[in-house]
Amino acid sequence: MVVSAAAPLPEGYVPELGTVVGDYQLDARCAEKCWQMMQDCRAAGWGEPMICSAYRTQEYQQMLYEDKVSRVLWSETNNYDDALVLAGQVVAVPGTSEHQTGLAADIMDEAYPYLNEWQENTRAQQWLMAHCAEYGFILRYPSGTSEITGIIYEPWHYRYVGEKFASEIQNRGLTLEEYVAWRRGR
């Protein structure tokens, strides 16, 4: 399932959830796999991965989006329509966020608790990027793919697609959008 501005979630979509750690929940099919991936990273001595965002309700996504629109209006533009577009490149419009599927988690290295491009240089991210497919996850928004995904590069955003598909996507170097189109023969 691709969830994006071009492919929003069905109205009222709510996944069956399982707890990863603390208050963080994911789809029940991948919660334990996410926890195991983070534990294996720690055990391998590659840093301290920690979840900073997982499943989000429609209401929570709405609040995040509206907050981002306000910050963009304050700092980048006075044009409301432009602010909506700019905000949507960083915080998904409600109904189009992968976090609402319960299949996406933002994971950062505890040693560098900032969600920016430098996150890719942390030991935890290097391990996660190399091994996430073994657990059924992909790095969802890779560097240089914003024109395809519509979202900025996020070296912390992992999406569960299952082990088989994650391996194919990673081995082919594709985004989820490209992979789905390839599978459909386009």
C-alpha cells in the first residue's frame, strides 16, 4: 500500500495495533519486528536506536500539520497556499501520512536526537539502513527521491513492507512508488 498525497488512506482507516515500546505503537504485524531490529542494532554495538514517532491518529496528524503550516507562515512565506505546499513536503497532510497506517516509524540514534539529514551519519542509522530489509522495513524517503515521493529526504523514516518486498526494494534501489509501478508493469 502506497500512502501519499496522490494515494490517501480510506476514510476511517485504523490499523490493528501492537506496542513496540512505551507508548509507541505500530501495526500488529510489525511492532515486534521493529523492536527486534532496534535490539539487534544495540546488540551489534551500533548505537542506541530509539523511536520518536510511530502510529498517529488522524487528529494528531492534523495538529502536526497545522503547527507546521503556522511555522512556515511565520518563517518562510506570507502566502497561505504556498505555506500549505511547503508544510506538506515535511509533514504529511492528514489522511496521507504513512504514520496513520501504523506501518511507519521514525527511528533516531539516541546519541544524535535531531531529525535532520546528518542523522544518516550516526552509527545506528548506518546499521538500520544496511539491515532494515531483514526485518521487513525500508528507508522510505531516500536521498534524492523527493520528486518521486513528494517528501523530503528522511534518513530516520522506516516503513514496513514485509521481508520479501523490502529485500527486492533495497536490492533494486527503488522507492516504494517505483517498486509498485515496476510490479504493476508500468
